[in-house]
Amino acid sequence: MLIFFKKIQNSDEKSKKRWLVILSGISIIIVITAWAYYMNAFVLKNPNEAASQEIEVGFWPVFKTGLAVTAGNIKIKAKNFIIDIIYKIPKIGGEKKITIENPR
């Protein structure tokens, strides 16, 4: 494995970027897969609750709910940000005041 990384290190920039994308993609897939197995194995299964009720919660419904909540929060923050920008920008052609003092 060390020889493989040395070979990448000594290659040209295009090859390095290609390997960066490939290895990053593989890492992301591994992490998401491990997280999904963890969610299904430990978080979403409660033997006491399953015995009393027939509740089936899967990975995708939890993921979609979290995504919807996050998207809603981002939408609200973006709307507030745009409103703040609009009210903080001075009006073009608005009222202008000039004060001239007499230097006596």
C-alpha cells in the first residue's frame, strides 16, 4: 500500500486529482454505509417499544425528515438574510440632506 501511495505522489497533477476524487468517493460511500448500518442496528430498534407497538422506522424516512427540516431552516435563514440586505442598502435617489454651517 505504501508503494501505491508513493506512485501516486510521484505522478502528475491530473493523475493526483483523479485519485483524490476516486479515493474520496470510496471514503464517503464507506462512511455513509457504516452510518446507515448503525442507524438500523442501534438507534432505530428498541425491543421494548417493538413489543408493545408495531412501529417501523427505516433509514430513508428519518433521512428525508432530517433533510426537510434542514432545508426549511436554510430557506428561513436565506429569506431573513435577503430581507436584511434589502433594508440595509440605502435607497438610490432617496432624500439627501446637506448641512452648511457658518464658520463665525
